[in-house]
Amino acid sequence: MNAKTMTPTSQVLEKDSHPSQLTEVSLLALRGEVSNLPSPVVNPGKSLEFELKYDADAIAFYYQSRPLKVFSRILKVLAPTLSFAFGVWFDGKRGVKVKNDRRRAVQFRELLTKLGPAYIKIGQALSTRPDLVPSVFLEELTQLQDKLPAFPNEIAYKFIEEELGQTPEEIYAEISPHPIAAASLGQVYKGKLFSGEEVAIKIQRPDLREAITIDLYILRKLAVWAKQKVKRVRSDLAGILDELGDRIFEEMDYIHEGENAEKFFQLYGHMKDIYVPKIYWEYTNRRVLTMEWINGKKLTQTQELAEEGIDARYLIEVGVQCSLRQLLEHGFFHADPHPGNLLATPDGKLAYLDFGMMSQVQPPQRYGLIEAIVHVVNRDFEGLANDYVKLDFLSPDTDLTPIIPAFGKVFANAQGASVADFNIKSITDDLSELMYEYPFRVPPYYALIIRSLVTLEGIAIYIDPDFKVLSEAYPYVAKRLLTDPAPQLRTSLRDLLFKEGSFRWNRLENLLKNARNNEEYDFDLVLNQAVDFLSSERGEYIREKLVDELLKSVDGLRKNILHNFTYLLREQVGITAVKETAAANLEQQETLEHIQNVVQILQQTRGFDVNQLVPQITQILFNPGVQRLGQQITEQLLQKTLVRVLRQLLASDEVKPNLANN
């Protein structure tokens, strides 16, 4: 069945459109008021020829000529908001504890619902933060995820017919008499196809585009005003809103959402216990989406899940690992992971829903985020300050001298604590205060990343108050740092392991301990990639430093053997022997202990098998790169040993004349 042709209203919103060229007809199309324009045919599963896009200039041009409409909307927002705020203030004066007041919580939810989709999304974000929102309010705000007022079936069925070209009865064998869920942008019916598959039928709310655009227009005007008038505001607030506008407009195009779902499946569907529903393209168009029905419960329904034998905390760990790959590996991430969009299936998998709001993290930003996490964990604040320059929070000409100790103060409370004690929300709040004092600017892409992470952490805290996202994340980050061949991460690894030419064995031990906790990390992986890297030109610096450490260890071992031998010999001949250990010997002994620790960690790493070790070593030894590496190491060892022997001989020659003179 072919989908019905559609109006090319996106011509209004193309990025290259100039506001002065927009006609009254195209501006009406912004509100969906034109239905008789020529239309391109939409192929199932393909993007529209004229995709609807967010265009701040077109929206501004439209509303600048309608000041009464804008003023009316401002009044509609301000009047109930001020009324609610006054009520809360008056309750406080009367000694009423608002945070425990169910009546006020209901009023707040109803207020956000009344204000429209943009404010509902704010409420959805708050509904995931038990550490910020009182429990009574939290219970009410969770209803904003899928229990909003529904619009009439007549409108929904009309949209189905307009978008798909047939009545619901002709398309679906069954369809629920009422919506089973209603969210900010649409509502969902449960149905069944004539082929027998159960499906979820998502239908967009009427007049949605105009409701969203007028709020975005007003908020953007306020953002521009604040950037111009308030000196402390250095971030591109308008850019952040434009980023949000882009995502919301994409979310209002269900064809785009279907494509997102398929891309998400291709990238992450192979992960253990991740499930992505199927899209039925022949029954999908811009305002109607038909996808596989998922039987499941929200992760926050912990008691019900426990009764079914499903571990909600484990599924959160699965979600964190999936989010890490979204943000740091492929860059394509789910920007709206609230509890209504994450379901636990009866067979114990984590199902993702609602792929309308997705975003992209570019490779430089991905590597910058990994480096920032490493520097936070290891409290390398100079490195962290440079990360913020790379991530475009600070301009390259910024003086970092006062900022580096300021980072130290932000993390002062965590000094002496492990990574498990860090909390994304608390770090974000502390950094937000720091950004007011120094010339930070918040790039637009960052807002959605933080929204995604903080939302996920909010769900985790609801399930387990002691859950730390960074604690779960660091094994993956350590694994990436040890195995990813990207030059940026190899440089970061070098900077992490070496300080002023000295090798920091404790950092290596920490990385290996954390990496072994990642399911995708095994002994073969680290061994093969380490050998490949060390035998390459990029590994020259680390290779030379490791040779130095090896030489020091061998030299320390030689000195210890000689010292012990002479000590025993002196005892045998009756000469008083004093067993002394020089500071240098202690350092060399510590190096040997570190090497032993590393060997023990590798022995405990997944994939280590003594029986397989000999074939593995044999295979590695026949590797041309390893042979070159061995030759290079041998040459360097011989050179350094020869230099040391010559120095000792020369030193001995210098001593002899002095002795003779005496």
C-alpha cells in the first residue's frame, strides 16, 4: 500500500530560505493550514523530498507580524505561572510545607500540561530527578511521560486516513477504542495488523507545530535579550534553543523517527539485552507511525519487576553501557531517555522507545569527552582545563592559570575518594557555578548530552540511591583508552601514564583493573593491540620509556643480586656486613612490584588461559611487527647497557689516580 502524498510545507522551513521570500501561503503552511498544494510521492522508509525543518528566521518573520498573538501567548503563560508561584509563596508564609503538599503537586502538573508541549518536556526532565524534586511532586510529574489528556479519536482516525490513504478499519485488524498512552507530542493506540502482528500506532497531536513554534520564538527572544544585556551570560543561549528546536521539529516528523529507530538498531541492536522495535513502513508517514508493540514495564516500577524476577538495576547498567557507546563510540544518541521510553521486557531485556529526539556527537567531541572523564577520575585538572578548550567551552586564548586551581576546588569534596563516589549531577551543578565566574561558554551540543546523562542518572538513582553512573562508565572508558587506535586517545594514554618522563605504574594498574570489568575487553584484545601499537611509529615514545623502565628494573635486579651475594660472602668470612638499601634500589624494587601487580591483573583478565599462552606467544613472536619491536628493544637495551658500562669504567679510571695520590 502506498502512503498518501503530502504537502511540501517544508519549503517554508528550509535553512536556505530567506524570510523576505516567504509567501503568505507558505507561512500558513507553517500552521498546517494549506492542504491543496502539489505534493511529492513519499516512498515508505525514505525521507521526504521536502523535509520539514526548524528555521528560526522563518518563525521570527511569521510571528513578528503577529504581535497580538505573541502577547496573548505570553499572558497565557505568565498568568497561571504567577498565580501558582504566589500560591506557593503564600503557603510558605502560612507555614505549609509545599514539598509535601499533594494539592500543589497536582496543580504544578496541571500547569505544565496547560502550558503545552514545550513545558511538558521540562516536566518530563524533572520527573527523573528524585534528588531535586520532592517525592510527592515526582509522582505527579511522572504522569507527564504517558498520561497526558488525549485528543479525540475522530481527529486521530482522520490523521490516519489522511496520512496512509485508508481508514483505520482497512489498515488494522484491531485498534484499541481509546489511546493506551498520551505524551507531549502524540498519543498511542494498540492495534493488530491483518497479518497478526501486534503494533503500536502513534498519532501526532493536532496544531502541534504552531504550539511549539510560538514558545520557541518567545524563549529565543528572551535568550537573545539575555545574551545582549546580561554580562554574566556568555553561552550561546539562542544556539542551545535552536539545537532543541531542530530536535523537536525532527521529533514531529514520524518518518524521520522511523529512520532513527532503524539506525539505532543497526548501531546498538546487537548489544546484549538491548531491544529495538521494528518499524512497519507501509503503515507509517509524517503524522502516523506504526511500530512493533512492546510488552513491558517501566524501569521505575521496581516492585512489579522484582515480582517477575527482573533486576531493574542490571537493566540500568545495560542502559549506561548502551549510552556510553551512543555518546563516545558512534555519536548517535537518544536524547530523551525518560522512564516512559525505557521498558523492561518480560524476558529481561531493555527496550528503547520513541526515537524522535536523537542527536549527534562529532568525533572530536567524543574523544574530548573520554579525555575529560579520564582527567576527572585522575584529578588531572590541567588536562581537564585543556579538554574544555578542545570541547569549545573555552576559547584557545583563555588564560587557564586561575581555572586549573578552580577545578581543584570543584572536586575538593571528592579528594581521596574513588571514581565510584562521583555523581554527574553534583559535578554538573558545581561546574555550572564555576562557569559563571570564568569565561566559559556552553556549546549547543552539550545541553542535550547533559540532559540525556542526567535523565538516565535520575532513573538510576530512583532505582538505587547509591548508583553512580561514572563508576559504571569508567571500565568502558579505560578499555577505550587502552585499545582505541585513535591518535587523540593514544596521546591521552601517553599523557596519563607519563609525567615528566617518569612512568606512573599506579595509573596503568588502575586502567587495567577497570578495563577488565568491561565485557568487551579480554586478554587477546589488549595483548594484540598493545603489540601493534608499540611496534608502530605512534608508539615510539611509550616504547622508549618502557625500555627505560625495563632497563632500570634489570639494573635494579642485578644490583640486588650482587648486593645479596657480597652480603652473604662477608658473613661467611667473618666480616661485619651491614645490609643497606639505597633509595634508588627501593625505587627499582617498587618498579618490580608494579610489574608483578600488572602480571597478576592480566592473569585475572577475561581470556587469559595458561594453556593457550604458549600458542599465543608463539603467534606473536612470528608477527613481523613484533620481531621489529624485539629488535628495536634489544638494540636500545644494548646501547643503554653499553653507555652505562662505559660510564662506570670511566668513573673507575678517575678514582684510581686519586687513590694513587693518597
